Amino acid sequence: MCDKEIFAVSKGEYSDYRVEGIFLTEKLAQLYLDKLILIDDEARMETFPLNPEPIEVLIGILVTMTSNGDTLRISKPRYWQRGQIGFQYYGGFQKQNDKWPLTYVVETDDEKRAIKVVNEKRAIILASDAWDDAFLTKRALGQGS
């Protein structure tokens, strides 16, 4: 269980990203931000959990498959965070039969099982007429919105 939140004032993006200060209260962070924003109007406040629970890490295999069941890519087993298991996206390869390939992560270290699971998910997506629509795909697969 997270004890509480801390507040960070940061600025920049990507390689220019920088944390300017970390504060125990939102009020102190806001006071700092109020001055910094005069110099850099993209400065912002962020919150982070203090002492968060450890993340859950699982072994999984990433599979990219066409709508007709051809496997285009299969990764070696690697670690994934729990929220990364499941449907990922459409694309990454050229369209096949006018449809983007599906990329999906299966919680397993067995390549044959990963392909079998993604093929089953492929059938559900096609039966739901959700292919190429990430929102409808997540709904069809019970992954929320």
C-alpha cells in the first residue's frame, strides 16, 4: 500500500526532461512552480506515490499475427509488467488483406502456446467484427476500454 504522494516540479520533454525539485506537500511544490513557470511556461507539477507496492512482473511472449492467421513475429520469452499482457496494437507491418496485423502479448514461455492463444484471440476479434479498431478489440477481449 502506498503511504502517500510526493510532488515533483519538472520541465522539458524526452532527453531535455528534468526534475527541478521534489516536495512533501503540494503547497510547497506550487510555490516553487509559480516562480519557475515565469521562466519556463511548460514547467509542471507531477505526483508520484511514495513507497508504492512492487510491480508484478510476468514472463510473456509477443506475437504479431495477420487476420488470416499467419504469424509475422514471435519474440523470445521476456519479462512484462502485468498491465502489458494482452492486446497491444494493430500495425507495425504492412497491411495484409487490407487489415493491419495484430500484436498481442501472451503470459507464457512456450512459443506454440503463445501462437495458439493469439490465434484464439484472432478468432474472437474477427467474430466481433472488431479488427483494426483498438477500442472494440479491447472490449471484445474483455480488456476494458
